Amino acid sequence: MLDLQTLKPILPQEVFASIEENLDTDKLREVRLRAGRPVAVWYNGEECFLTRSGVSRSSERAIACGADDVRSSVMGASEHSVYAYNDDIGRGFITVGGGVRLGICGEVVTDSGRILTVKNYSSVNIRIPHEILGISRCIMPDIISKAMNILVISPPGGGKTTVLRDLARRFSDEGGFNVLIVDERAEIACCRRGVPGTDIGKRTDVITGGSKRHAFECAVRAVRPDVIVTDELFGDDADIVAEAAGCGIATVASAHASSPENFAGRKICGRLEGIFDIYCFLRGFGEKTTAELLTELSARR
């Protein structure tokens, strides 16, 4: 459960007061602060606007957000030292206590094509992680009996990360496997200063912030996991997963797609052919996500 005080340093006072007084934080998924526009929240399975008395589908009574509010949110998340968090900000996010993560939009500063930082912040999306222990049982009740390659597919916000997190815990605690979470954006294990903010299992290690290639190479050379759990696969990630499979390491990963047919049309689908044992598609958003299994496609090698 979210410790509401985690949000206090990163939210405008009026926004925090409304959430504290009117909302059930178990149903709160996102808070969006956009300079010059109303505050929006993803609450109880739908996007709506935050008012002083709760939420509304209309923006007329919504709390307004200014540029200073957006800047203060980033400053609060970085503990008033943006330089200390500059690498994260350059990658577009900051993770704070409890795995709460700010996605940061603004003006990107580059030098010879290299991203240095982001300035003139225009908006932040404050994403609130939710743990649902055992949620993967409704999809794959017995899957942890042996290490298998699993790809979890859904639209954005469809519950992929929640399922990945629970599978990591189950492979670790129930399956007895050594698990490595490759957490590029610190959203699976929700680590802050090296300490996981979620229950990821007793036999689980985490590499945060680096590229998948770096983390997978570290795994093969030194960490010796039985299972690697990682987030969204793109492009050359298919080659990395194939290399891990060739080394006897199972991969549990995710991919974005609005439907099985949509995923089949992505280039990476063909590149992943023959690697994954199970393809699992989730549909829905918010409160309706992980319990709604559209289809499970098995591709036994």
C-alpha cells in the first residue's frame, strides 16, 4: 500500500490535500501535472480531473497546475539537488520512495547528440506502483515449476509490470530459482538507493538503470541467474534474449501491443520466433487489467 507521505514533497499542496482527503490511494495509479492545464489522475480505472472535492470527468472545476508546480515536483523528487539526479532526469524519469516514479517532459539539452539533461519542465506523470501478490496465478498457476521463457503482452497500462513483478517473486520464492531483474527504468523492483520497494523474492537480484545488453552480459558472466525478468523489448533486444536462451537462462519479459494481431505485425515478433515458450496477452486498463486475460498462446519449442 502506498505511503501517502511519499507524495507530499512532489505534489502541490492543494493537490496533495485533495488526494489525502478525498481519494482511496489503492485506486490511484497516476497523477499528471501539466503546466497551464488542469491536474489529471488515473483513478478507479479511468482518467479524470482532480478537483478540491475529489474527481470529475469535467475539467471546469479541476485544480489548475502552473509551471512552478511542475518545477517544484521535479525539485522535490530530486531532493532539491537536480544535479545529483541528472543522469536519471536525462533518461526522462526519477524514482522516489516506494517505487513512485516521475516521468519528466521538457526541453532536452544535448551535446554532439548526447543527452545532457532536461530543462524547462513542461509536465510530469507521477506513476504509483501497485503490488498484487499472487496475481500471476490467475494466468499461469503452475508455470514456476520450471524456468520458462514467457512474454507478457498488453496495451500501455494493461498490467504487464504488475504481472512481471509477481512472476519474479514466484520464480524466486516458490520455484527456488535465482532471479535477476533487469530494471532499466526502476519500475519492476522499484529500487531506491539499491533497496527494492516491492516484494521481489528472496533469491532475486536487481540491476537498475543500465542497458539490457550490459545487464544481460553481467548476468551471463558473473551473476548466474536461472531466470531474467525484464521490461519492454525493442529491436535488438531480441538478439540479447536469444543469447541468454542459448546460455540456458530463461527470460520473462514484456511487450506493448493492442492485440495479438497487432503484436504479430511488429518486426520484433518475427525476431522472437522460437525463443519464447509462452505468449500471454492481457487486455484492459486500471482496475480491470490483470484479471482480464484475452488469450494465452503457447509456442512450445
